[in-house]
Amino acid sequence: MVRVRLFAALREAAGVSEVDEQPGRLGDILARLEHRYGERFSAVLGTASVLVDGGRCGDRAVEVPDGAEVALLPPFSGGCR
């Protein structure tokens, strides 16, 4: 299984912070999540950073193997000055 971690607005849209998915192409994994969690999730995902095992990944054709971790991080703001 692939561990998918959801942060901030994606976590809120899905109602969970983590989900397991079948290994496969990154684009297929993301499409299954969009189908499962709906339009709000999909809209936020369109602007999110995608990390596979800690490294940024913009290539949706990348194969995500069994045991990998995908982290989905929407844009955020804030902090201290």
C-alpha cells in the first residue's frame, strides 16, 4: 500500500489526514482521491505540492511503489515577521 498524507485544506476537504492507496502511477492515485473526495478536494489539489518519499514530484506518470509515502501540501500563508 501507498500511504497518502493530507494536510491543511486537503485534510479538511477529505475529512481524514491519511489514507492508503494501491501502488501505481501518481496520476492514477491522485485521480482516485479526487473521485473519492469530490470537487472541493480536487480544486485544492490543483494548487498543491506533491511529494513522493519526501521529494517534490510534478510528473504524474511516475510509478509510486508499494510502501511509498505521498504527501499532499496545499499552499499556505502565515507565520511570524
